[in-house]
Amino acid sequence: MGNLFGTDGVRGIANKELTVELAYRLGQAGAYVLTKENKHKPTILIGRDTRLSGEMLTAAMLAGICSVGADTVSVGVVPTPAVSYLTREYGADAGVVISASHNPVEYNGIKFFNKDGYKLSDALEEEIEELLANNNKDIELPVGTDIGRVIYRTECIYDYIRYAKRQINTKLEGLKVVIDCANGASYVSAPEALRQLGAEVIIIHNEPDGTNINKKCGSTHMKDLQQYVQQVEANIGIAFDGDADRCLAVDEKGNLVDGDQIMAICGLYMKEQGRLKKDTVVATVMSNLGFFIMGKEQGLNIEQTKVGDRYVLEKMLEEGYNLGGEQSGHIIFLDENTTGDGLLTALHLLEVIKMTGKSLSELTSVMEVLPQVLVNAKIKNEKKDLYETDEVIVKAIKDVEAKFSGHGRVLIRPSGTEPLVRVMIEGKNQQELLIEATGLAKLMEDRLN
């Protein structure tokens, strides 16, 4: 049962790897571990994204949670950061999100938040896994009036919208914004928040039917948004992923704006306003070299962590920083929410555009994005770490590192949520990067599969 939790909760193909039985037992074990010290009847808040399997897995989780004596507040389809916020706002003992984020529809996932809205520590995840390994036999199940009950509160999304709107200091009149909701969890909150703030909003991929989440849309497929922004002559395009904890953008010319560029823009603005703690942004080793060069030029300190928003958050909490994130657009404004929040990210980016009077392309010019190629090698989960010990692969990686030494870099890392090893190479010649990265990825697939 070990390693059930990846870098972002439990994830797998719904009804095959992530089964109803597993969801039920996770509900039991998670509720038990997170509320066992309580002197009161605990309450756990649960939300989901739009994918078809979400209803099935939510029902199983609700049953598991209630079976150990905890009440649940089911808030329906909401962004992941909304669950984090609402758990704190309503004084719940824990929060649960049923979502596989940016993954295709056949996947789903289960993610827990503690009462303060933070993802669980490794120690708590291990405690849950130990219970599951013993088939939850150590959990004493209540009977009669001690069983939990379910309360449905789908109107809670509007509390989150009101909260998000309060985090910027301007209205957005005069801005034409195209939003790509990825047929996912942002389909109510993002358009509503921007409209209420006065922006002219045009929406695409906003008709979730349970099967079309992330399907050729959202932050993983930006072409539609790029074309639409230019077609309607918008100021900016905003793309969310399926659970809306990520946000990427498109400038008025149709150019992609990634998480590094968004952090550069928001970080420099916060620094000018005296609101960036220790003049520091926390990024990961996957951030573009151009981001670090910009930091040196602009007096912006950039701390690096391993890949994964949990490591970014750990560094922020340890050192007292309030802005950090990933190139993928998973950005944490820690003064406002305890996890990546796509809507807050969009609002802060729009705030900078509005307050400076500059176009997004002008704002992004502060940073040169160096060519970067990412190629995925499809490797079974149980073999993902073997690239570190296979002599042929190790030598090939060293040869490529030597080739780009001094004017680029090579980064190899297993995915925390998918059966992939990611090969990233950065340098000056895009075609050369692609050839080398593809070669390494193919070698890994051939050797490890």
C-alpha cells in the first residue's frame, strides 16, 4: 500500500486504479486521522471538478467519512483553491477535493486539506496509508446517532467569488478578457468574478458535460485561446486547468505567458508596492533560466525548490515568503490562500495591467524566455526511478549535460502524478534541444520498459 500519495494526493484511472472501494476507505481513514483528536463532532468539506467519475467517487467518499462519525458539507463543483479557502472560512476540520487537475477525463484524484487549508504533511499521509494497509481494521465505527450526515451547500461558490474579488484594489473596466475554463471547475467562478469587477468577458470551453474536461482546451492546450484573443482583439487571454489551481495567459498579440512570466510581473509589482516579503519569489528548478537572469537584473531574489507546489509552499512557510509558484501557472499568493489559485493569479495579473496602464506584452518584456524543451518518457510508475541507476542512461545524461554546460542545463525528473519521466533541456538552439531531449526520452523508454 506504500506510496499511495503522490506529490498532489492520490491519483489514478477512475474505476480501475482509483476505485469506489479505495475512495470509501480513503474517506474513512482520512476522516479518522484528521479528526481523531477532536472533542466535538467533526465536519469535513468536500468539492469536486466536472469530470464524470467525480459524482461516483464523491458519493463513496461521503459514505466513508460519515461511517466514522464525521459530518460532511458537499459543495459540488468548485475550484480546488475554493475548497482550501472554504475549509478555513467555515471552520471545517478538513477539506477534500475530488479532481485530477490537468489530467485527461479518465483520471481522477483525491486530495486532502487540513483545517488550516494546507495539503497534508508526509507524516499524516503515511498514517492514512498505514490504516489502509490494515484495511481500516483499527478504526472503530459508530452506530445510531453517532453516524455522520451529509449537508449539501452548492451556493458556497459565491462566498469564494466574493473573497477573491476583495484581494485586488481596482475594478477592471476597460479590459477585454477571453477566458478558457477548460470545461472544468472554474466555469462559474472565473467569469462571474471578472464580470462583477467590470471586465468585458468572453468565454470559451465553458460547457462541461462530464467528458470534455481539459479536452484540447485549458492551460494544457492554448491554441484556441491564442487565436481567439487575436480574433476579438482582447487585452488578454486567461486559461485555467481542470480544477482551476493553475492559470496561464496569452498577451494581446497571441503570445503565451507562462507561470514564470506571471510571477515576474506580479513579483516586481508587489516589490514596488512594498508588499513582496523579503523581495523574494520562490520558484522550482524547472523555472526558465531567463527568470533567474531577470531576478538578478531587477533586484528580485529568487529561491529554488524541487518540482512540486508542496515544496514551494514549504519553503514559503519556512522563510516567511508570500509569493511562489511553478512555470505551469500554479502560483501561491500566501497572504490570500494556502494553495495555488488560478482565479487569484488571474486577478492579480489583471490588476497590474490596469494599474500600470501597460499591455501584457510590455509587461512580459522584462524577462527573456530562453528556449526550453520538455519531452516525456512513458515509464511504468514502479520503474520511474531506475534511470538513476541504469549505466547506459546515466552516461547518456552526462554526455548531454557536458554538451550544454555553460550555456544551458539538463533536468530529469519523474512525474509525481503520472507514469512519466520528464526530460527538460534548456539552451539557445530549439532544434538541437528537441533532438537531444527526444533521444534521451526514447533511450529511457527502450531501456526501462
